[in-house]
Amino acid sequence: MKPSSNPSPSDWTPDSPEFTAFALKDGPFDPSVLGWAERRAEAEQVIAKSAALRSEIGEIRRVADDVETDLAHEPIHRLSIERRESVLAYARNPGRGLPRRSTEDIPAAGRDGWHRFWSAVTRPAMGFSLAAATALSIALALWSPWSSRPASGPSDPSGTAPAARARAAAKVAPSDPSAALSAGDALPPESRTESPVTVVASVSPDLDGGAGDTLAGIPIRGSAPGVDRAAGSGVRPEVPPSAASAASPRPPQDGPSGEVVRGEPQLRWERPGQEPAAAPSAPRKTATAAGSGREAGPPASQTADRPMAQSFPGRRPADPSAAGSSASAVPARTGSAAGVPVGVGGGVGTGVPIGPASATARTAVAGDTAPIRESSPVPSRREVARTTREFPFQSAATQPRSTFPLKPGDDSYPEVRQALEAGRLPAPDSVRLEELLNHFAYDHPVASGAEALSARVEVADSPWNPDHRLVKIGLQARPSDPAVRPPANLVVLVGLRPGFEARLAWAQRSLQAVVDALDARDSLALLVDGPRGRVILPPTSGRERDRLVRGVSDLRPEGAPQGLDGLRRAYALASQRHVTGGTSRVVWILDGEFSAEAGTRGALADLIREQTEWGVFLTVLGLGPGTSAPPAGRPWMPTPAGGSYAAAAGPAEARAALRRELHPAASPVADDVTVDVRFNPDRVDRWRLIGQEATGPGPQRGAPADRAGVRLDPGDSVTALYEIVPARPERPVGPEASAASTAGSGPGGADPGSKGPEAHAGAGELLSLQVGFRPPAGDPAGAPRPGDPKVSGDPAARSLRVDVPDASRPVDAATADYKFAAAVVGYGLLLRDSPYKGNLTWDKVLALAEEGQGPDREGYRMEFLQLVRRAQALHGAAPSVPGAPVRPRP
Amino acid sequence: MERHEGELLRYALSLVGDLPSAEDVVQNAFFKLCKQEPASLRGRLVPWLFTVVRNEALDRHRKEGRWSRASEGEAADVAGESPSPSESVETRDDAGHLRTMLATLPPNQREVVRLKFQNQLSYREISQLTRLTETNVGFLLHTAIKTLRRHFERLDARSGPSSAWRDPRP
């Protein structure tokens, strides 16, 4: 087992460690390592010639992604309260020698007893050797240029991964000490010693040790005596009567005052009143609850902490299509391999620039590697345990850069809706702001023609704090080119039973969207699965839009679905029309409760298999909350090639799932997309990304994906909101000021490459948005053109840049989109009872949502209004004084 | 502290095998952190903490190995308690299978895999932390991925539903 020497890429085999490093974009191919671009270019040339190597790369990345996802599922532990407290006490007075540790005070039970005892006995010797080891490590650390990890990891709430940022900047200086300093880690120990530290601890009385037990908040100031020593060692605590009965919970200390938060302990279980309801109401979050309640449980509870994975029975990280509700999941198996040429880059921005926006496109020499499949990290990562708190404010002087997740999940909105519809307030942790925000579509300028991406930035005063501003950033990938989409022969079998009219309405809305996208090459047939098996619409050309629309609105359930017979009829319809070069597909819409009768399962399986061999594919679309990906309950769904399954918990998901059926082989529009937001410290005092960070596992949520580079599929869009505290005290600018900036990825404008990686936004600007990406391989627009500027380092990289002027306007003068986005986030802030909610009220949220209705083509925004009213009513029933526990109504 | 403790605890747990010891290790690392000049750690706090945790954990291992439930070979990973890979390999849906697979890797590969994929450290950071050369880290990762990949393939070959749902689109 001897490491091989460094062969040149031309000598690579799939067995070369360097090849793995290349696939992982690390080691010699880490963008922070000098000369990586040349090595990468050389390797890509070799790999482009070898299909075997290309497929190997895909496999390696898939395994890496699986491993990463699964490891992220491991339980997240927290130090016990007592240990935290002792660290904090020590931090205030590090000169007085090491405090005694809890394990010495309390002999642990069971077979660990001797272990603990000896641990105590051998302590002095150990301490000595530890000191030596530490000294050594410090020396090593001082000597070596560690700065290649300047601000990533949990210390970086912006979720920026160094590699991603390096790629975005296309240049990084790992050994440059100034880089390390300016991006410095945000946990300066001095903040512990200076700031009044409040630990709000919750102790679970020993009822049954479950996460749902009543938690009482106990504020501990300074070096208060240990509240519950037993908890410290992970031993089940006795009930401290004082703890159980005492104390009003305190709100978090980093509240609306907008203080920069640095590493102060903010235990996520600071809101005791909401916990008991959280566990039963949000089963998927039980791991979170269990994690926080860990102090009450035995240390061996790790395995019990893992229900999350189980609640996603169909999760299979390698196959993004399994997560049907992900709007952007394009089947990775076929999508990238198809390598369909899609024009990227080059064109002039269509976004109407308001204000001094500039757009830059970069093209360059040399083809990229041929398409390399990267399984989408999104669906699986969503399940990562989230003990969430919101991102705190950051100082723009010390941390001028940020990024945001490009593929936020889509679970939170349906979860919250489900809770509200059931008459209770959602668990705060299920309210994930960026997911709520991205549940809705906004009117981003549409990139078209050869452009891959477009962006829009809008700034206005914050609705909940007039001294702050909100910056809305929208990023939009070019929609798919109909010429690229193969013609489709779709047969939709509606197997919804009477009583599921609401879901039928989703299905109809989704189908209308499909109809809108059909053209003369396509056909659609509709039939109902029921005793009569009505054919609503025989295969009809996409050109006959009126008939299609009428057919969709004529859909009615007609009784118990027949399953096998219904499906046979659907296949028969599909066979009536053949599309040359296209796909034939039966979409079977179920209400999520369907299960085939035992006697027909074999026949169903045979039918599906046989039809698949004939080239007619099946997609099962389960509608309704609680529908999950296929596996266990549907043994009748057969064979690897037999079908795909999508589950949709709401209309948006249903629409996305159906949209995917129309674009089975859509190629990504942009690969390795990275976002870099740079604040100008002269104009921005502090900023925060509105959203939550997941504490614990590795870097922040989104960061691994950013590191690996995210791909955007046709039509993908993402929206992010930043809250900014301007540097200047005076209120600026009237409504006439231009406050929106747009850009497409066309050429022209400033050259972002001319600024170093640490460059801030330019003088006079509030911030600049820089989006780096690579056109997918095989893209003709990826070819070099004379006169194209080059991004240093990466020959294929392009970027899109929007410089946002320092201007704002009152929220009343903002666009409808902006108001609606603010309303959605405000709704989340109030539901979370966020410390950042400022002077926001439900009435204000309602007003914003109403003013922000816009065209509301699909009626989603109207639905949102209903939810806000509902939440307001529920909240009205509960005390909402800051700091008081908000108890949901049973 | 809150930002780092979860990550550090998980890493420590993978090294020492039981939670109380892991907590000891992490707590100690924070104690040491308090003694540091803040300026001396700017920009490299995370690697510093990892290094301290690692040293503490290994030191603890050496000192207490006799009494520890976890010998470096087995219980260093919680998955050591699980049945053999082939038994649990069916349950692809349960993320626990990966830990089972990880347990079949040699400890050094396992650690590198965790640092790379769980803690998102780069080759270079891992090499500085583990005092291995970067080439060595690359080799360990490469070997580990190959092994895991074989496991995954075996799993795919036998498993039912989940692989059945690979998209059939042509």
C-alpha cells in the first residue's frame, strides 16, 4: 500500500489517487493550491478523450456525495450545560487554572466507572502530555499557512466555502496572511470575556426522558453553580425541583439591537414554551429535538437520534429523481450525459438595467471536460439535522463577503402550512426562512438567447426596521429551449378518489402549466381511473390548446380507482400515438393512499415492465402531504427500469414534478455556480443573510454544495434576502433613487477579475454580486471567441456581476415582488418569534402580502394570504410578548 | 463555542468512541482555546481546534486504552456495534449502512474520510492535522472511496425499491 508517485494525467488510470483528487477537486486540484488551473486544464484534456475516465469521475463524485450526505446524518451532540458553563467561566478568568471537569465530580455509572476513575487519577500526567502536544500543534499551526480555510466551517455563517469563493474569485492567495486576517474566524475568545454571557439552560425533568418533556428555562448568569450536574456527563438527571419550577425563559441576547454576534452561547433550546408542541407536530424534526434533549438521555442515545433518515424511506442520495418534490431536480442519470447543446453566455443582458449596473461575461479557451455527472446534493441534504438559529449580523469590515444557498429545500412551506391548517403554530425550527422565500416564484428578468443566467438586485428600506435595508437578490437560469426538448407523448391517468378534490385542483393547475408548455410536436391524453374509466381527452396535439385546457378542467374523480385496468387503458392510449425521437410516458396521479390489491400486484409489475420495454415509461405522482417516495409501501412498483416516482406535498411541487416530465433530458444551464456577495464596508456597517444556519455538521448548510459547485437547470431560480445596517447614520435617498439593478451574463462592463479576491464592492456601491459559473461541456457557447476576457486561472469560467449602488427607497415604493418577498420572510420571522423581527406585526405582513400580490398567475400568493391570516389568528390566541413562551393551541 | 462544538464533538466521538470522553476532549480543547492569544489564532481557529481535539483524543487513547471500551480498531466508530456489512447492507434507506461500511475501513482511512466529507477539510488541512503527507491523504481517500464504492455497488445490486427507482428515461 504505497502511495504512487505523481504521474502526469496522461498516465492516469481510474486507479490513480490523483484521479480521485481531481474528481474531488482537492489536493493538487484545490483552487487554493498554486498552479491548480494548469494542472486542471491538462487533466481535463486527457479526460475529455476518455469516456471511461469520465464515467469514473461521475462514480467517484456520486460516492463522495453519498458519503457526505450520510455522514451529515450523524447525530449532532452538544456539550452539556455544565461543561459549557465551566468553559465560559474559565474564559472569563483563564489565569486560575483549569476547572474541574464534570466527569471527575460525578462517577459515571456502569462500566465506565473505572474508566472515569482512572481518568481522574492519571490526570496530571495527561495534562502534562496534553500541554506538550498542544504546544507542538500550536507551533505547527503557526508555522504552516492554515489560511486556506479562512472563514469556512461553522464559524462562517454565510455558508461560504473557501473553494467556492476561490473559484468565484478565480484567484486566491492561500499563504497571504492578510487574506487570513481579513476573513478571520468569527470566534475571538475576547468576546467571551467581555460580553455579559447569558446561558439559558433547559433541563428536562426526568419524566420519560423524551424530547417532548417540559423544558424549563433557567437563566444562568456568570459562573452560576451548575444547575444540573448530572446532565453534564450525559447521565440521566435527577429532577432539580428548582429547575423544574423556576424561572422565566429569556429571549436570546442578540436581539433586535442588532449587535454583532460572535460565538456567544445561544442554546437553541432557548424557547421552552414551544418545544413540547414541536416534537409531535413535526415528526421529521424529532432528531433535532432529541439532540437538544440529549442531556436528559444516556450517552448511548446516538442511534436513537436518527429517526430522520428513517422518515425518508425513499431517500437515495445517488438518485435525485427520487425526490420528486425538488423543483429543480433533473434526472442526473440522463441529464448531463445527454450533453445537449445549449447556448450559454455571449448575449447581451435582457434585464433592463436600472442604475449603474454592469454585466460582464467571460468566455475562454478550451473546452471544459465532457459532461460529468454530479448527483444533486439537494434532496438528500435537506434532511440534515437542523438545529437552527438565524444567521446573526456580521460586520462588513471584518467579513465583507457572503454567499447563499443556491438550492434551498422546499419542505418548510408545506410543513408550516400543514401545521397552520391543523390549527396549531408550527415548530420554530420547521420555519426555515430561505425555504419559505424560495417557495414562490418571482419576476426575475428572464435570461434568454445565449445567456445562461441573469440576476436582479433590489434594495429598499426594511419593513421591520426603518434604519435597516433589505436587499433582494434574484438569480434566474435561462428557461429550457423548446427546440432542445424532445417531443412528448403524455398520457395522464388521474387516479384520485372522490373526496380529494383539493388535490385534484393541484393536479389541474399543474396540468395547465404543462399544457402551456406543449407545442405542436407534443400530445396529451387524459383519462380518469375509475369504474367507468372515462377518456376525457384522446391523444391531442399540443397545438389545440383550447381543447387541452377544457379537458383538464373537465377532470372529475368518478369512484374507486381500478389500478390495473386503469393503467392498461392508459397504456393503450399511449400506444395510439408514436413520437419519433421523443418520449412516451404515462403519468399516473394518485392521492397518495393507493395501494394495489395483493392479487393484482404481480400483473401490475408485469404490465409496467413490459410497457417499459416497449418504450412507454411510467411516472407515478403521489399527491398530498405525507406521500413519500415509493419504496416500502409499494412493492408492486417493479424493476429498475420500470418507473419513476414523484411525490408532491403541494401545488408547487406537483407542478415542478410534472414540468420535469416534459423535460426529461434537460441539460444544466450552468455548472459549478458560485455566488459571491461583497459588501462595501464604507457603506455597510453590518449585514445578515436572512435564513438559518444549521449548527453542528461541518460547514454551514449549502456550503458543501457550494464547494462542489452547484449546477443550475433550465428555469431554476433562487432568491435571497439580506438585511443591511447602513454605515451612514443619515437616512438617504428618496423614492426617485434607482434601487434595482439587473444584469444578464452578457459581455461588457467592468472586469471583476481585475479585483483581487479580497476586493470589496467598489466605492460608492452598496455591494456587488458576482456569480461564477461554467457552461456545461459540449455547449457551443463555451467555445472561445476573440476578444473575450479571460478569468484568470480557470479557462472555462464565466461570471456575471451586478454592482449595486448605495441607494434605497421606502418599502412603499418597492416592487410588488419585493413586498411579497418581504411579507413571506416577515411571516417566517413572526412564526419563529425571531429576535430580528424588529417592529414587525402581522398586520404589516398582511399589508405587504396584499400589496405584493402582483399578477399571481398561479394563485399561490393568494393562498399565502390565507395562511398569514390563519397564523395571525392562531398567534392572537397565544401570548406573543417577546420572551414569553408562545404556546400553540392544542 | 456553539458553532464548533457539534462538529468537534462528532470528530472526537469518532476518535474516542464514547460520548463522555468526547465531551471531555472537546471541553479541554475549549479550555486551551481560552488560553490562546486571540490574535494568534485568527483565520485558523478551526484547524487549530481540530488539531487540539485530535491530539487530546489520541493522547487519551494511549493513556486510557486499557480501560476504554474502544480500541482504536473497532469502537472508534460507533458503527462497530452494528452487524456485519452484509447483514445490514439491505437497508439502504437507513443512513446507518454507511457507518457500517465505514467501520470496515482501517482507522486511518476512516478518519480521513470523516475529515474530508464530514468536516469538509481539504487534503492540505487534513495532512496538516494528521501529519500525513498530502499524497498520503490522497491515497487514503482514494482507497477508501474505492472500497466504499464496491460496497455501494454490491448494495445496489441486491437492493430492491430504491434502485428500482432510478429514472428509466432513455
